[in-house]
Amino acid sequence: MPRTDKVCFDRILPSDLARPISGRMFAISSGPARAAFQIAKLWPNGTTIHVRFLGGTSSQQRQVKQFSIEWTEHANLRFEFSNSPSAQVRIAFEDDGAWSYVGTDSLGIPSNQPTMNFGWVDQGVVLHEFGHMLGMIHEHQNPASNPIQWNKPVVNAALGGPPNNWDQATIDHNMYAKYDVSQLNGSNFDRDSVMLYSFPANWTLNGFQSDPNETLSPVDKEFARRVYPGRDTGSTATTTELTVYEGATQAAIGTAGEEDLYSFTVKSPGRYVIETEGPTDLVMSLYGPTGNLIAQDDDSGIDRNPRIGANLSEGKYTVQVRHYNESNGTGNYGIKVSKA
Ligand SMILES: [Zn+2]
């Protein structure tokens, strides 16, 4: 029987509630079938994500570790489970349904609060919530070739009652809202995705129903490899080392959706400025030594170039650069780091 009493909901930031679901999706221009990630919320490729448990039995914790690790066979990320006070992901086991913040939204949550919750634990829900944590959206909100025709009165009644008791805004956000198709190239709905809800045929007008997907689908795996590349070869993505004070390093966004990574080492604490130059409209993110997001910028520099100024302590920092227009933007740029 489809598991209709246990549905995951997106935990979204208050800032996201104020605007409609945006179209900032990871777009891939070839291939027939794609799941969907929110590009703006992806972790830097190669990140070690530290995970801390806030409670739970040893059996629950063991299952989470055991099942979640499958993602890292495909995505070029590592999960490190520890009691680190700076863990970016914190997992609770409260009777509060199953949910997770999406991607790097977890970084904005106070460090004493969970970023993920398991009201129940099994393989399917662990892979699903970790999928959100990696930046994946619900597959039923993928706009491309989506075959689902919701029977809204039935769905509203089911989710508006126990045990979910969702209000209409929550139902609208989690069920009917779709991401922007214009940002997706040739993406198709994947009915085998671990990110698809299970629901019975009477929730739709066209007889579409979905059984629980307890494992990663081939498309889930392929997409994880594409969004976080490098696992296939056993190497991490190329990261270019920048030297503070050196002139600008020249680079290019050569293909749409490309993400360029840089690192630099702060040897003496102080205020540092990271900026790009040139005609290309870029977005830049700065991550700290533990993978924590420090700042993101779009247009603070000259000619719509991103520019980030931040007080940094000693350590190694990562800079991620991508085009503002992920679906078809390309172009040359230079990047440099200086100490103010
Ligand atoms: Zn979910």
C-alpha cells in the first residue's frame, strides 16, 4: 500500500516563503532524463559535510549512517558523523514528521537546532531527506514532462487532516507549486526517483499513482554524479589555488551551468576582498574552512561583478563562481583576492 500517512515536507527559510519558488535550477543540456536540484543551494563540490545527531537511539543513528552513505558513492561529497559543534547538518528524531532544509539552507539555521528530522527511519526516508540536504527538490514539483494531474479536493482533504494537518498554504507549497520550466533543458520527470512522494491513484485525476521508492533511481545516481562530479574518477573537482595580492587569474565559464572553484589560504587574520572582473555576469560564494557559507554576492563589484569583503581568520577558504544565468550564460572573467 502506498504510504500516504507519512509525507515529507520541505523546510523552507522564512526568506523563501516571501517569494514564489524560483527558477534557479541546475540545468543540463543533454540526456533524456533528469532529476532536479536547486543550483543556488548546492554545496561546493568536494565538501566534507559534518553531521551531528541530536538524540536518537544507537539503532536509529546507525541506520541513518548506513543508508545515507549511498549518496556519497555517486556525489563527490563526504559525510562525517561526529559531535562537532560546527556540524553543518544536525539530525533530530522528534515526532515531527520527516523533513530537511534544502542544500546549503542548513547553514543559516542556529547551531543548536536541527536541520533535518526523522519521525521514522527506513532506507527510503533516509535517502530522501539526504537528497534534500544535497539540494534536491521533490520530484512531483519537477515541471518537465510531469504526468501528475492532482485531484486537489482529495489531496487537500488527505493532507489537511491528521497526521499532517497542513494548512492550505503548506499544501500549495509542497504539492502544487512547480519550479520554473524555462530554466530546465530537456528534463523529464523520473517516476522512480527517491524524491517522489508515494500516493494512491485517487489523489490524481488521471490514475497516476506512485509506490514508495526506497532506493536511488538510475537518474538520481546520474544526477548526483553530474551535480557533484569527480566521484567516478576517484578525484575531486579541479580547484585552482589563488594567491593573495597576486594579479587576477583569468578564467571562463565555458559551458552553461559550469561552476568554477578556487581556494586561497589566509595566513594572517584580517579583512580580505575577493572579486571578479570582466564583462561576465557572475555570482560568487565564499565558504570557510569547514564548508560553512560565509557570504554570497551577485553585483557588489564593478560592472555587475560580484565582490565579497569579509573578516577572515587563518585557514583555507573556497570560492565558487558561476554565471548568473545558469541555463545559457558563458563568458570570460578574472578573479583575485587581496587583503584590505
Ligand atoms: Zn521531501
